[in-house]
Amino acid sequence: MNHLKNEKSPYLLQHAENPVDWYPWGPEAFQKAKQEDRPVFLSIGYSTCHWCHVMAHESFEDEQVAEVLNSQYICIKVDREERPDIDSVYMSACQAVTGAGGWPLTAILTPGQQPFFLGTYFPKHPRYGHPGLIELLEEIGSLWRENRNKLIEAGQQITEFISIPDHASGSIPDKKGLKRAFELYRRQYDSRWGGFGKAPKFPAPHNLLFLLHYSLLENEQEALEMAEHTLTAMAHGGMNDQIGGGFSRYSTDEKWLVPHFEKMLYDNALLAIAYLEAYHIKKRELYADTARRTLDYVLRELTGPSGQFYCGQDADSEGIEGKYYFFSPEEILSVLGDEDGEEFCRIYDITARGNFEGKSIPNLIGQSELPWRADDIRLNRIYNYRRNRTLLHRDDKVILSWNSWMMIAMAKAAQILGDTRYKDAAIAVHRFIQAHMTDDSRRLYHRWREGEAAIEGQLDDYAVYGLALLELYRTAYEPVYLEEAAFFAGQMAELFEDRENGGYFLTASDTEALITRPKETYDGAVPSGNSAAAVLLSQLAHYTCNPFWQEALERQTNFLAGVVKEYPSGHSFGLQALMSALYPSQELICATSDNGMPEILKEYLLRVPVLNRSVILKTPENKEELEKAVPFLKEYPVPEEGAMFYLCQNGRCTAPVSDLRKLEFI
């Protein structure tokens, strides 16, 4: 009997018809393992993972594999997107034991959850240096029966190792770590194709954000050039869907042509943010256009009826990775006709020979001709043809932290591009989170699907949602967003902070205890919760002038300063919090007799990108609510007519003025 049929996770439901007797993670499975004296076979993956599909088809749909698993093990399936805490614990163990990690993640545990064997993908039978799953299961099953103490001892040692705090002492932040990170990026930089290191190449947009910000703070032209070259190369490559918009997970080659084709919500959110910030700094239309196409793809294909954002789309269609994205010249000519078809093929590199395994991935690498506009009716015809030609699986889970990253991207796009559609999208997902992912005591849920919210919110959910609320405040200037950001940051501090060793745990103090309580600091595919928490605390300290947030920020930046010493370029988002502590900030308050933002202030914010800048708008309409959210603003009266601007920077405040232009170059 398979126990996954009533689950909500699309990944678990993909395995609900397997002959393997899968259980979801929970006490029932571990109690059964204890009662029947069996080890636990734990498999962790996600629904859009190509190699998860491969292992499922080869092994978990196979009767022979199922017979071994069902007779000797208790089998548990976990969706890493639903339970990042479980994934973090066993991925740390896998990396500690094998030196590498990835998905599918395979772990064999004692009934007490301690891992004694870890790995990733295993074929059914030995192949190309990979041990075969059946032989592996038989051997471990035999060891469990005949030499169990050796396995239990290994599990205890692994658990003890991953439970040791990595960073028990902090450090005072200084600019040396920022410079070292820049130097490391410079050494890894690919001056020909952009990006860092060799293939496969990951976009890592938070690395690019660090370089953009570092270039502003230090007037470092080389940092700006590295970021710009990489953003341009990715926009032109096949990793960027030239037809429908949006980016695939990563590039398998050095020049960004051939992607691993799955599209994830968080990648597209963070990349949109990077392109928007690059546009804000350089005003280059390519960056604005790429951000628009990316966000419009999300609005079309990853947005639910209530404004919620779904997790992503699969790499495979009809069992073939990337099939959805491949074209031949004949297909294009049949859709567009000869003249337009030949033009498209010429611009987008669609050839009879192909650029990947005999087919062509549309791209603009080395192209001097301009691409077709996003609203070109001919491009829309190809897009519709492709959608009708074959289908992509969509993972329609709603993950709070990922929705929050996209909420930030949409809100930032509304500010920088001036498109109200993006503001509406940010407000809609905020309403969805309020209505469906917040309980009666205002605790957050991590996951929602098909009407069910479940799994207690984790650090990333609280930290990134807080950042999203502040970004929404910068878009709408409604005090409720400041109040909510402070409220959820307060819950974050209460539930997650490690007052003994510094930093924040991934899981709340009152939720399910695993074999160890993970604390993540490395900025991988997404920034870590500790990095996001530091940036949130920094922004709240600037907005509220509340000593509580300033003290919390100092604890967190001291913790991160100790963490980043060994490998600062691996903590690029966390470095942004250190930047806020090390460089001057600017606090601007506008008190105006109108209920909207003065045009001169709007124009200034768009024209002049400034880091560490907080702007507060006080009006007759929001006065009372704003003073509740930020009490010190009671001292800033709303004028009877016109506006007054109050600027503090570099630790000093200037006299208020009624003309913003008098402050501009202070």
C-alpha cells in the first residue's frame, strides 16, 4: 500500500502510484520502522527535477526494486520544497560524508532518524561508475541484520558531526571581507562569456547584485563591468526563453546556450531584481526589457487565480528534457510563412544543423540584429504554437519565501518601470498570504496548495516576507506594510534567533525537532535565511530608529562577519547587510499636505540610485497610522500646504527644506 495518495505535494503525488510502499515524513513511518526493526530509506527530491524523474522511472516504478525496498526498509518520500528543514539536515550530512550533494538525495537512516549511508542518484543496476540501487539495498540490508552496531555507530558519528556549531564566535564587520569577495569574483570571472567559473554556469543573481552595489559604493568600474557583461550574456543566451520569457535553472555550457530547462520561481524573481537594479543604475533598455519579459512570463504561466505564485515548470515534456523549447526551421516556416520565418531563423539561430543535438534552441548569442519586441504578434504566434505542441508539468505549490522574492521583484518593477500591473501583482500576493498563509495568531505557514496551508513557517519565510513588505511600502507608501514588516521580524527574532552562538536557526523553537537544528548561512541558489534576516534588520533599523532593531542588527552582522571570513563570495547577500553597517546611510522623510508623493521626489528616486536609502512619506491621510508604526515621526508635522523634506545622512541631519533640489547634492 502506498501512503502518498492524500498528500498535497505534486512531487509526492508523482510517486503515489509507485509499487514502493512510500510514507510521507512523520511519526507513523518511524514508529513502524521501530516496531518492525527496519532501516529507513529516505528519498528527497522535487517535482521539476530531471534526475528525480530518471530515478523514479528506473527504480521506483520497477517491481524488482519495490520488492527489495518493501521487504527490507520503511520508505519515506520528502519534497525538499515543502520541507527545506529536513532537506537541510540530510544534505549537510551527504556533503559531509561524500563531499558533494544534489537531488535526488538518497539517505538510509536508523529508526531514530540518524543517517548512516548517503548519496544522490543511483541507477537500478551498476552503470558508469555508479553503484546499482538493488545491489546497494541488498548489501545494506544484510549489514543491518548481521552487523548493525557498525551502522548505528556511523549514524551517531555523522549526527554528532553535523550538530557541531560552525561559527560559535562573531567578528566586527570591516570592508576587507567586501574587497576579498570582489577579488574572488574577479579571479573566477569569465571575461569572454560572462559569469564565474566553468560550465555548468549558474546565474547566482545575488552575486551580481553584490557587484552592482559594490560598484556604486566604491566607484569600482570593474565590478560593474563584470555584472553587466554577465547580465547581457545571460539575456542573449538560450537559458533565457527568447519566445516566452523567463529563465531556466542554469546553463550546462560556458556561453549560456544550453540550459537545464526547468524554470523555478525563485530564479526568475532574483534575476528580475538584478536586471531591474542594473537598469536603475545604467538605464540600458536591454535590462528593462529582460525584466519585463521575465515578470510577464511569471504573470502568464506561474500565477494562480488569487495572485499566488507557483513553484516552477518541469524540464521534461513527453519524457524528453527540453523538448518544449526545441525548434527546426521547418516548424518555424510552417507557423510564420517563408519571409517572417526566415527572419526569425536568422535572428534566433534556428538552423537545419541545429545548435544542440540536431535541434535548435532560440538564442541571440553573437547576434547584431535586434530581437523581435515582446509584443510582436509574430512572436506570439510561435509562443502559442509551442504551448499547443507539447505540455510542461507545472508544480502549483505555493511556497511563502519564494512568493516573497517574487513580491519583491514585482514591487521593485512597479517603482522602476512605472507599470501598475506589477504593483497590482505584489498587492495581490500580499493579500493571498494574509488570507491563506497566516493563522489566527499571525504565525506564517510555509506551503499552500489546493486550499490547504501546512508546515510551520521557517526562517526564510519570515525574513524574506519582511523584506517583501518593506519593498511594498516603498511602492505604495502605506504604513500598514511597515507595521507588518516589524511584526513578523519580531516573531522571527523570538522564534529563530540563537542567542548563545549567534545567527538564526532555520526552524522555529516550538516546531518539530529533527536530529539537529539546522542553521544555514551560505547563499546558494537563493540567499540564506540568515542573510535575508540581516538585510531585514538593517532596513528596519533605518526606517524605525528603534534601538531594538539596531541591537538585533549588530548581533547579526557580527555573526555574519565571522561566518563570511573564510569564503566571502559565498555569502554575497549577507555582505549586503555588512555594507549597510559599513557605509553611510540616508534617511529621507517627506511630510506633504497632499496625499500622494510629490512628483519631484518620484523623479529623484528614479533618477538617482542610492544604497542604504530609506524614504518615508507622511500625509494627512496616513499620519495617524504612520505615527503608530513609527512613533518618532510624531515630531515631523505635516505642513498646511506644500511639502517639507528632512534628510539625515552620514550620521547627521540637515535643516528641513521645502525644495528637494536643495538637498540633492548634500
